[in-house]
Amino acid sequence: MTTISIVTGGSRGLGRNTAISIARHGGDVIFTYRSGAEQAQAVVAEIEALDRRAVALQLDVGDIAALKPFADRVRTTLQSWGRESFDHLVNNAGHGEMASFAETSEAQFDQLFNVHVKGVFFLTQALLPLIADGGRIVNFSSGLTRVSYPGFSAYSAAKGAIEILTLYMAKELGSRSITANAIAPGAIETDFLGGAVRDTPEYNEAFANMIALGRVGVPDDIGPAIASLLGPDNRWITAQRIEVSGGQNI
């Protein structure tokens, strides 16, 4: 039976690459976007060109009141596809804030934790009745939970919370044979922080010099790794933090 995956933040960056990689592995995809409906529809078209089904649903993961209605829309989409459940949840949606510890505002802190922690917690909770037994959850963390880099104290603290939450998901959902793992990308060329790593040569070079494989990552280094983790051969991997960084800061 074809799998169905939900990917949050699937209209751009690593979420987009993940959604398309899942489709290339033969899965159908429901993905969310916060804004940029045209970008989202372009991803739908690209997935459909792979002869897979895709639906883009608008969602601000940080808007907790919107999560239950979103679950209802997911249920309706699944029913239209002849299913009552989906197989994989990839919690990718998020954003970056770069500010020193001394200068981070309460508003910046709250926004990061609302999206990266509270949103992940309560979205997953809202979708639990729809996740098939034996399903998979993948939460996005960051290489910045293992090493420090000035300016990311609040962002990294949020991602550290996600790694602990992943352990609890794995433990408490294990009775349903649902696995939960955290993927921790290193420095990647995306539009994160306005494309800083991608578009600023000195940043790109500085991070490349920290990486054993000699370059920063690209989205194609991450999406296929997640699609592979969701495959049937990896059913016995759970409660793990899996860093995909090319050997950064080793």
C-alpha cells in the first residue's frame, strides 16, 4: 500500500526537498505552508509529475488554535484518498532568529518556542488519532544542539527541547509501534536566515572549513536521508538523534 506522509513547511527549503524525496520513493504527500501559495502549488505540481498525489494545506504551526481544525482537514483529505490514517509525520516547519543571548527579546524567544516546540507538541498530539499504528515521526532538530555558535541560544534551546520531546514520543508511542527520531542538519544552503550560508561567501567558507567533507550541505543531502529513514528497512530505529552534517565540528 502506498504510504502517506505529512510534511510541515513543505513549500520551500528542506521541507520542500523532503516532500519531493518522499514522492520519489513512491509516497503520497500532504504538506503545509504558512504563506506563499504559489510556491506550494509548484511543489504539488512537481510531486504530481512523479505520478504521486499531493495536497498543500495552509497552516501556521505556531497558531495553536488552528491545529485541531487542521487535523479535521487532514481527515477529509485522507478520506478523499480512501484512507482513514496516514503513515509519516515530518515536523519541519520553522524559522531562524539570530541574536546574542544578551540581546534576545522575549518576543523572539516566544516565537521560536511557539513554532519549534509548542507547535510540534500540540500538532503531533492533534494528529495522533490519524497516525497509523507502525507509523513514523521525524522531528527536525539542528547541529547547533551539539556545538554552540554565537547568536543561536534561543533557537538551539528550542531544538534541544525537541530532542527531549522526541525521546518521550518514542517511549509513549512505542506501544503502537510508532517510531520517533530527530534529524539534525548541519549548515545547509537554504533561505534560512535570509540565505546567509547560501549567499554569503565568507559564511559559506567558514562553515565548509568546519566540515569533514569539505563543503556545506544542500537540500538534496537532507530530504533523501529522511525519505530513507521513513522506509521499511528502518523500522527498528527509534529515539535517536541522527545528525546529517557531513561531519561538522568533529
